[in-house]
Amino acid sequence: MALIYCPECNGAVSDRAVGCPHCAYPLQAALPIEATGKKWKGLALFAIAVATVGFGMAGGGVRGDVGARLIVLGVMLAIVSRVGSWWQNG
């Protein structure tokens, strides 16, 4: 780890620093913002909708079994969307 000098204030700064601690001058390019694909966001939204419908159906006596299955499906889709988003972004 070496010391370099800030081009703005000439203060001593570590070469690994993102910005100068004295004047906050950026020394390295900003880290990229994590961009989750629309596919994974859409799948997560669909999962929420499926689980919501499942909760609505589970309250009724006749379709309670179908509602429970929709809740499980919604949770599984939500997990798949989170894992897929994580896998895509590393």
C-alpha cells in the first residue's frame, strides 16, 4: 500500500482509497450500480401476485387446497427470482 498525493489538495492518500479523506475528491471511478434485469423483477412481481391470490383463496373453505399450493408456488418463484438476480449480478 503506497501513498499518493491528491490532485486537488495535495494531501497524502492511500493508493487504495476511493476518495481523498481531506477534501473528498474522487480518486477512482465510482463502482457500478447493480442492475437487476427486468426479467428477474418481473418474476418477483409475478411471484407476489401468485402468493397474494393464494392467500385470498386459502381463506375460503372450498379452494383452500388450491390457495395453499399457490402460496407455495409464489414463494418458490420469489426464491428463484432472488437466486437468478444474484447469479446474474455475481
